[in-house]
Amino acid sequence: MPKTKATQEPTVDKIKLADGQEYEMARLTANMMAEVEERFDKSWEEITKPPMRKRPLIMVLWLRLKPNYPDLTEEQVGDLNIEDLLGGD
């Protein structure tokens, strides 16, 4: 039986930080989105409207990394290689 979207294995998003290591990110949850909204006092739609500002982007990435890497700081995430996010080499 073919897999439907609901039964397919979720893809794992990865990101490379300035330390050269690849990190696996957790899926984005409504709680993460609400935390970002509360910090910046704006709706998710306002925050993520292109072009997205850097601080909210760093926070979203940090929140997605935090479940797998609880010792990773938001500042360390801010040192990521932005080209990886943009599809560069």
C-alpha cells in the first residue's frame, strides 16, 4: 500500500552552525510560534512576512534546535552559516 502524506515519515530538517556541525531541528509547533509572537508582540504572519527580520529567525531556529540540543544557546544559533538557509554552498 502506498504511503499517504499522513503516513509518510517526516523529513528531518538540518542546519549547519559556525562550528561546522550539522544539527537536526525539531518540527515547528504552535507553542514555538506562540513563544515567538509573545516575545516580539506581533502575530506569526507579521513576523514571518518576507523579508523576515534576523532576530525572529534566530529565535525560531533556536526553538527548533532546543529539544535536541538543550545546551545550545540562542547566541550560538545566531552564528549559523546563513548561506545554508538560502541554499548556498
